[in-house]
Amino acid sequence: MNFRRLLFVPLLVMTLLTSVLAGVAVAVDIGEPVEYDLTFPVDGPHYFSDTFWAGRSHGFHEGQDIMADKMVPIVAVSDGVVRLVNWTSRQSMNPDRCCSLVLRHDDGWESWYIHLNNDTPGTDDGQGWGIVEGITPGTRVTAGQHIAWVGDSGNAENVAPQLHYELHDPSGTIVNPYRALVAAGGNDVGTGDRDPLVGGARVLALGVVGYDVRVLQQILTNLGYSVGTIDGRFGASTEAAVKAFQSAFGITPDGRVGRTTKTALAGLSFSDPTGDILSVGSTGPRVVELQDLLKEKGYDAGPSDGVFGPSTLAAVIAFQKAERLWVDGLVGSATLRALGAAPAVSDPGDDASDPGDGSSDDSSDDGSDDASDDTTNDVVETLRLGSRGPAVEELQALLASKGYRPGPSDGVFGTKTRTAVVAFQTDEGLTSDGLVGPATMKALGDAPVSGGDSTASTDILSTGSRGVQVVVLQDRLSDEGYKVGPHDGVFGPLTHAAVIAFQRNKNLVPDGKVGPRTRGALGIL
Ligand SMILES: [Zn+2]
């Protein structure tokens, strides 16, 4: 047997996970990525990407889908014995030679082959064979031996033909064979491993067991929450930790880890290689400065010790929520600017004049002290139906850039513009009165559009955006069946095209920009 636990360290889980797991003999978790020597199961043109725990109409995917044409040969991945054909070991019960096959390898592992052909070649008649004649329960086969054909049986009837391939360890645990398939020479058109937490679509909650739960537990532990034993089992302690995390983060504390909570966790686990963005675990004088600034604003960031720990995190999150910033617990240029600090990196939207002099008395109106770097702040009059002029034109452009439909940017505040304003206000939790005063203007102007200067502080994702949010976007689009290219966190032409296609299908403005509407349709933050 040649198998090893894969301690790969993706986006989320920094080296702490490795140090905790190393040297501890634990059972393999459901969905755990493994390396395992095998012969690639499809012997012909094919492609695949990591689809373990992708969302499916009936639950979550626990295997890898290898796409290939009907009647492309399928082979044994290992020496072994056919245990089941068509889900039975009784030859009298599977006369159709169709649909599924379980191969027990000589080392006790098993391969499950599903969606085998059931059609007469060239038809979709459901009358054909998917298993090679003579391959029956009990048949001994050798690695590479032709045993079946690709098809579209079962719930693949209405989608493209494919082999659904599962790898089970000797205890029966379904592991993620993605790496094994890549190592076997498979044609991977994805991006590499999906993030084990964010990449999976399933919701983690009380009772759920798996590798993704283990990753979740490790991240929460790193953040200072107590989850009990890190064992890949979502029990009461883990639930309590999740609820505490959600409360601190302004997420409904339901103890269920869906996309919103996963995204928040991903943001927190983010580590910026340049060091420009401060996050949990950051240390040094810039953290001291951050802690002092938070304290000046009335937030309890704990002692100004230069260590970005849970207290500092809670203060940052509270500040971001209050300031209507992107709530991610990451301190990039947008948050620093809002705090009145000079950003660590030169920022195209920023200028040299520091608005910090307003920090002592700006609680009632912090929009007035930084007019120099915000083009929207020269608007003083409330804009309403019937208003005209360049301020309306800018309002319209801002609304359009966020995915709303205010009509042409003609500087005339008509009914379309009003409808768009009301929609924006509703989405933002503002009073939906269609009147554009300082609060609405601030909400419109607060969010940096695109840019790519900070990894997780953009409200609208578009070409050039980078970071964790883009990975989440790419994963979601991929789950929905759109081709986004590598899930690399870089919003490039393929992602742009996928967003436009998605928007078209959802009757959204197909502008390739991911604002509140598109996020909502995708079910992401
Ligand atoms: Zn499948």
C-alpha cells in the first residue's frame, strides 16, 4: 500500500494545522485529501477538477467527477476483486451489466465507479451495457484492465457523461482522491486543490463529521476559541465556539457554518505575504498603532502590546461594522484610512493630508473631515426625484458601478434613478426613502471600487480584483457550472466572462462586476 495523509496547507490553514496534526495518529476524515497510488480510471480523453463537496441538487458531492464521452473505456485503478456490480454481489440480480461497480483493491481500499454506460452506443435509450462482459462480482482484475465504459446513467442522465469516482479507505471512509488522480496523470483543468473549508459547499453544523470540520476546528482554535478536541466531529463545543465567533462577527449566531461564516473565517485566516495587511497573528509597532487608534475611537482592543489577538480582532470587527466597511477583520488601507492612519502602502485613492485632526470630535460627522480624498463629499444638498446636475450624474455612475440600474448617467434624477436608490438603500439597510443624503452618499462612496490594492476590502469585485473573496466567487461560479479558470483569487478574463454569463442567466445587469445584487444571486456575502 502506498498511501499518506496529505497535510497540504492551503489558503486557510497556516502551519499551525500541520504542527497539531503531525505525529498524532488519527483516523482519516471523510473528505480528507490523500495521496494514493493508482492507475487513472479513465483510459481516454477526459477532464476533471476538484469537485469534492461541490454543491449538488441532492446534498454534497463525495467523489470526483471525471468528464469523458460515452463509451470511453474505464479501467481498474488497482489489482483487486470486483465486489459489487450494480450494487449487488448476486449475479442473478444484475442482468443489465449497468451503472455501477465496486472494486476492492488488494490492500483493502475500494474504488466506486458510478454513472457507467446504460445506452446502446449512439443513443440515449437506456438499453445498453456499461460493464465489460465477464466482469462480475468475484472477478479478479489487474490494474489498467478494461472493466467498464463511461456513460450518463443514474442522475447523470440529464448532464454530460462522466465517471463519478470514489475512493474509500479500508475503514470505509470516503476520502478525496483528487491528488491521487492528478498524480496518476489525469487531465486536471481546475486549479489544484480546493480550499478544504471554503471550497466545499456543504454547511457544517452539529453532527457533521469530516476533514472540513477538522479544518474549521483548527482555525477557530487559532483564533482563540475553544472547540474541545480537534477531531473532525462537530459537537457541542464546536457549536458553542462557532456561535461565539458568529456573535463577534455580526453573523446570526446559529452555530451553522455556511458560506457567510466560511467567508469570514477565510478572511481572518488570511495571511498577507507582503505584510501590508494586518490580521490575527500580526505583531509589531504597526499593531500597537492600530490598537491605539482603535482605543482613541472608543473600541476596546485590549492592551497596546503589538499583538493582534482576539481582543484586537473584536475591536476591528466592531469598528468595521460601525463604519460600514467590509467586515472581515483584516486591516488594510480602507480600514486604516477610516481609522485616520496613513496606509502602509501608497494608495492611489489616498492623499497626503491626514484627516486625523478630526478624530477628537468627528463622531457626529466623519464625512466632512476628509473631503480631500472623497469626491462624493462635495455633495451637500440632498438629491431627490427631480434633482439635476453633475452630482446626480455621479450618483448614477456610482449606482451603476454597484450593479443597480439608474438609467443613463444623464444628470437627471428620474424614476429609474429613484428606484435604483431605493433598491440600494434597502440592500444597505438604510432608510429606503429615495432621498440621497449624507448617509446614502457615504454608503455609496465608502466602498472602494475594484482596485486590487487590498486583498479583502473591496465591496465590488471586478477585473483586477484579488484575494480570498475572489476565490470564494470563483468557487461559487464553478459550483453553479460556470468555467472560471483557475480558482486563484485573481479576477481575470475567464472569471469576468463567467460573471457576465451568470448575470445574464439571472437577469442581472451583465456588467461583469460583482456587487450586492450579483453577490445575493450567488449566495455570497
Ligand atoms: Zn459525481
